[in-house]
Amino acid sequence: AIEARLAAVRAEAGGVLDQERAGDETDADGTAIARIRAAWTAYLKASAPFQALSRANRNAEAAAALSGRAERAFRRVEASLAAWKAVESAHADRAAADVAASYGRGRLIAVLLIG
């Protein structure tokens, strides 16, 4: 269960960081992505022993590897992803409003031309 959750966050963080490599970002995206990268790097460093301990069935030690510093780093990854999602949501809201306004203007022009 823990490895599945980590894999989901790893995939989400990786997708965001891939977007950065593609250069498809605004300044706000770049700031959010930099925070994700820093949080993710800190998490990977702090949690490095977990997987080997878990697979060796040293579960108490594996759990300890994910507590403290690693857990705080993971929470920062989650928070930075949430902040990035808020930035992206604001972009989407603005784009939707622009589309609605363009549609309204186009409809008015069509009515005036036809009418």
C-alpha cells in the first residue's frame, strides 16, 4: 500500500517535472515546479533506505526510514503539488473565461451580420 501511494506521487511529480523540461510553463508554473523539484529531491534523499529495507522484510526499519525527515519531505511534495494544481486551475479558469467571452462576441457578430 505504501509503495503504491509512493508510485502515484512519483508519477504525478514526474509528469509535472516533464512539463518543465518541455518548456510549457508560465513564471508561476516555473516557481511551483521549482518547489516541487526541491521537495522531491529532499524526499528521495531522506527516504532512500526505505525500499531496500521494505523488500528485505525489515518493516520496522523501513517504517522508521519514512518517518521524521522523510515524512516531512513527503508532505512538502504533496503541498507543492497541490499549490501547482491551484496555479494550473487558475490558468484553466482564465482560459475558460476567455473562450466564453470569445464565443459571446462571435455570436453577437453573427447575429448582427445575419439580423
